[in-house]
Amino acid sequence: MNILLTSVGRRAYIIDYLRDIYKNLGLSGNIVATNSDMNTTAMSVADKAFESPLIYDEDYIPFLLEICKNEKIDILISFFDIDLMILAKNKAEFEALGVKVIVSNEDVINICNDKFEMLEYLKKINMPVPETYLDLDKAIEGADFDKKTYILKPRWGMGSLSIFEAENKKELEVLYEKAKRSIQKSYLRFESNADINRAILIQEKIKGDEFGLDIFNDLEGENLSVTVKRKYDMRSGETDIAEVTENSELKAVGKQIAKTLSHIGNLDMDILLSDGKAYIIDMNARFGGGYPFTHNAGVNELEAIIRLCRGKELNDLSVKKYGLFAKEITMVELK
């Protein structure tokens, strides 16, 4: 079995997990990685690594299709939000080659990538949402800075890029322009330019305990597991320290999302628990930076994907070990 990991970046641990799974299941084959930058940890430890065109390049999909043909790829998994929409739009081309692409449909990807559409979806299923504005003038008029502070973040954001906090109207005006400039200097500009004047969310800051959920569905969008983690430390938008915990209320929220969204594979979701309300502040239709905590608790979603794609009996996706976990920084010599 050959697996292709696209936009793999620094997630070398995913390759380590897959190698353990291959060994335990008696599988042979290559773990192939692609990325637009060769100098990443995951690219250095993959069995084969190929430098890809940028995602919005017209040669990107033909490049991936050629890799799938030449390397006899069975499963494709992406780790980057922008990549997901491109793959969803071209999923049929990969399936024609016999490749199982672990990606949700375009509607699901749009709800997750477009944070305003995410809020509209949450309202429809009666989930609480923070006070939010897309228009600067309306925010200046409606924001209550005597009682609240406000977060400015990209509508099509990821990785904690271009996020600012305003404590008064003057800061709001200045930081709004700064956020627009910041977006234009990053890869966020590709999606944001579709509606640049409505590309920044101005949202009341919710204070509460932060949790991350890994919500895992099968290839038909039926829920198989929900793993809850309380976050204690973050770095560059990814979880550094978290406790895998049992929380029936948040599990129920996760199952509600799984049922109404019907996504494929893993959904990485962030929740702030404040005054008894669960505010969903982010959803990513992929494996996120918090997955290692789920995996180390014994919930092996990667193995489940392989078993589902092979038509084999599913592995046990219950938590085997609750507790506090932390990521460790290690050195890797780049090839």
C-alpha cells in the first residue's frame, strides 16, 4: 500500500505513525510526501519526497496525478486547508486512477475554510456564536468596548496568521488596516482576494477554557469517534500541551457536528467553554496539530482510514489512556 501525503510540512510524526501501522498490519509500500518547500522535517523522513508547484498553480493537480500514477498511490491525505478545496474539486480524477482521496465535499470544505460561512452554519444548527462583524463601520458603531475586547482575524484564516486584538475603536481601525496588509503578504491572499473588503472577521473575545476535538467520520460521513482534549499551551496555532479527557457535553457537541456536517475523515475543532456555553471558534476538515494527543491516547484514526479503504474490520477507536501530554522538540537533519 502506497500513501501520498500532500502539503505535509513539518508533520514528520504522521509518517512515524504510518510506519508503525504498516508494521502492525503487515503492510508494505511507500509513504510519499509532497510539499512546495523541500526543507521540512516530513519531507526528509518520507520514503519518497517531491517538491510540488504551489497549490494555485495550474500544474498542481496534473503534478499530483502524475505522482499517483508513477508511485501507484492507494490513499491521498492532505494537511493544508487551501489544498483541501482544490482536491475536493478534482476528486473524481484521482478516483479514476483508483486513489482514495480522504477529503470532504466542496460544501463542507467551504464551511470550514470560510469562517463566516462556519458561523452561519453554526447558527442554523442552534449553536452559540460570538458577536461578529464583517464590516468595519458596523463594528465601530456596534462594538461595546466598555465591556468587551474584539479579535480581528482573517475570514479565510489558518495557522493563527494575521490575528490581532483591539481594546478600543482607535485600535480597531488601525489593526483592521494592519490585518489587511498582513493578509496580502501571506498565502491567505489567495482566498481572501475573492472578497477582500469582507475578508476580516471582527469578533468579540470569548473568555473560557479551550478544548480541541478530533471528530472522526467514516468514508460515508458517519461518525465513529469523538476525542476531547483540554488545551493548556499553544504555539503558532498548534497545541503544545493538552489533556485527553472525558467530557460528555463536548462529545455530544462533536456528534452533532458530525451528523449535520457529514464530513469525511477527521475534523479538527476548537471550542471555548464559557459560562456553560460551548462556542465553536474554528473547524478544519483535516488532521490538525492536536491529532498527536488523540493518537497517543490510543485513538488510531490513521489505521482506521487504512482499514476503511481496504474494506477491513475497523480497529477500536475508544480512548485507551486519559492524561496530560506534551509535544517535544527534536532535531532532524534535512536531506
